[in-house]
Amino acid sequence: MTKSEKHKNAKRREKFNFKPWLIVLIGIALLFLIIFIVYAYDSYISPELKVVELEYGDEGNYTDKKRGITYVAAPRCYTYIMKSGERYAKSEKNDLYYIGYKDGDRNIMANPENWLATDIDHGALIYYNPDKVNLPGGRDFLWDRCWLCNTDGLVFATTEFDEKTTDALLSAYYGADESENEYELHYGSYDLLKEIRVTSYYYKYVYLCLYLFGDGEGNYYIGSAVDRRLVKTDSSVFEPIFGDKNES
């Protein structure tokens, strides 16, 4: 090999001899590039990755096998105050959503590992995790406020009762003696007049439903499937609700 050829080979090796600091710099740049690609893919390209996969069972339950959670349907006498509109999970049956509501700057949302709900088109059903949640009934619901619902079409709360009406209504129901329970005997024979939705101090995103009945003879009753009770009450409890006591 001539002197000239040796010189050319030396120049070539020098050209491809990367400095250590340059290798580190390239490695850092590649790391940031990978992080950016992963973030962009998760946030924009594939938002479905954020939706939890649930398995729908023969008993009507939903199971999150990854987290070891089984959601069961709550009785229809429970309903949610508002769903967030954001889907939390999907299954071959339908989607399930966060429940909760926003009150000014407060964001009161249920833990999705404890509570979920279907949308209105699928019955607005609540599903809960029985390993974490004990459905409250009776006085355990820690009632706060009562709302009168419309009874035509889609049922929703329309009018909040004042404190006096709320106390009279709930005291009449929860204060009744157990011997006054007429649920099994008469529930199906009375006319449903109004639906009442009760909020709770503790369960802020769930309504408990009470029902007001009349027998057409001036007698009034309050019932709930939670406690399986139907108690007769004084007509004065109903005056603020019906005004002129007109059952229609």
C-alpha cells in the first residue's frame, strides 16, 4: 500500500469516528422522539386504548378481568344524577360510562372501579362493584334533598322540595311503624301518582326513588322497592306536592 493510499484510509476512518458526546446527544434525541410518538399515538391516533375492556356475562354482569372487578346491576329504584358523558368501558353488549356531576368548580364523580352506568338508550342502569359498595337503603341512604319528577315520557327530576316538605315526606315514610307495611298486599292495586328522587349526603351521584300512590278514595301511600315497603300517610304530606290534592 502506497503512502497516498494509507493517507486516504486514515482520513476515511477519521470521518466516521464519532465522538462520545455526539453519541450521547443522538441517544437523548432518539429517546425524546420515542416518548413523543407514544404520547401522540395514545392521545390522538388511538384513543380507544384508554377504554377499559369488559366482558358481559350470562347473569347480566360485567367483568373487568384485568382488575378483578365484577359489576352487577343495581335495582331500578336507584338511578344516577348525571353521567359525565365520557365512556369508561366497552363490551360486546354495550358501553358503560362514568357517573357524577359538576357543581360550579366542584367535580363530583364516582370512582369508576365502584360505580358505572349505561346511557339512557340502554335503560340508564347503574352497575356497581359489590366488593366495594353496599347499596344504601332506608335511613342508611342519609337523605339530603327531594326532587319531584315529571311522569310523562323520559323521567327526570324537575322541582326541588323545600326543607319542610322534604322532612314531612321522608319522616312519614321512614318513621312509619313496621306493622304499617302494606307492600305485598296492595302495591299493584294502587295508582302511581308521582315519582320522588332523593339525594344523599354521602352518595352524591345517586338518586334513590320513592313513589307516591293513591287509591282513588283519598288515601295516600309512599313506597320504595329498596325496603319493599308501602306505608299509608296523612294527606297533609301530599298537599305541597299536589296543591289542591288533585291526583292527576
